[in-house]
Amino acid sequence: MWKSLFLASAIFACIVGGELLLIDSAVLLPLHGGGEAKAFQAPDWLPWTLLSVGAATILHFCQLPRLGASSYRPQPR
């Protein structure tokens, strides 16, 4: 279960990082009509950080052993 949670969060980080590369700013509107709209502008380093952390986590996920698979093989005597 933990492997799938980390994989999902890594994919999400890559998607958000890619979206932040494409936009300059976003306007966040409140859910229930009241309140003010807030403008969000990501720092220049944030999209690249999200992409690199997500990609590294996905690559690490691909290298993890499968559940139940053992890399330990006893030597014959």
C-alpha cells in the first residue's frame, strides 16, 4: 500500500510541476462565493523541484522489489 501511495504522490508532483511550467500565475477563487480571490504565483524553482522529486521517486519505485519476491537465494552446499 505504501508503494502505491508514493507512486501516486510522485505522479501528482510531476503533473503539478508540469502545469506550473506552463502558467505564470493562477487566481484562486473561494468555494462559497464569499471572500476574495487570491492570486498565486509560483517561484521559479518550484516547478523544477516538483518535477525532479517526482521523477526520482518514480525511478526509485521502479527499482523496488516486488512484494513476495526475494533477492536472497541460499547457496547450495
